[in-house]
Amino acid sequence: MRLLDKAMKAVFCKPVLSIEGTGKKIKRLMKQKCVTLHRVAAMLGFPYVQTMYNWFSGRNLPTLDNLVALAYILGVKVDDFLATDFVTIEYEEKEEFE
């Protein structure tokens, strides 16, 4: 294959995980399911509920293991927690010919 010097600009809208949006979804689902912070903290083995307050405020995300466990506790899918934003990525595409 031979690359031509002619490059075309292209745009891709890349989905990225929204930390704040995910925290809000976790909080909302816990409230909908009437599951208390202390109960979830105990079930996940956390000594304090502060970890979950950090999720709710968007300071950090649960680990994947904790997301899976939380989904199981609440009877939902992990996807139900995840919120996404989009960022625009511009890149150059080169045409290829044989």
C-alpha cells in the first residue's frame, strides 16, 4: 500500500466517562432502591461511608469490583450507573491505495 501526501481532516466524538454524572446516578439508584449508605458500606467492607460520598460528589469513581458488587446489591446492570460525556477529537486520515 502506498500512502498519499493528501491528508483529510476527520472528527471523532469520543465518549468519556463522566465522574460526576456516574456519582449522581449511583446516588439516585441507591435512593430509588431505598438502600442506605451504611448498609452498602457494610456490604462492600468499607469502615466509613465517606468513600461513597466521594463517589456522589464526583471526587472519584468506584473500582470496577465495587461497581459490579453495587450493581448486584441494587439489582441493576453496571451500565445503569455509567454516565458519559463526549469530547471532540480531530485527526488526519491519509488515503491508502494499492
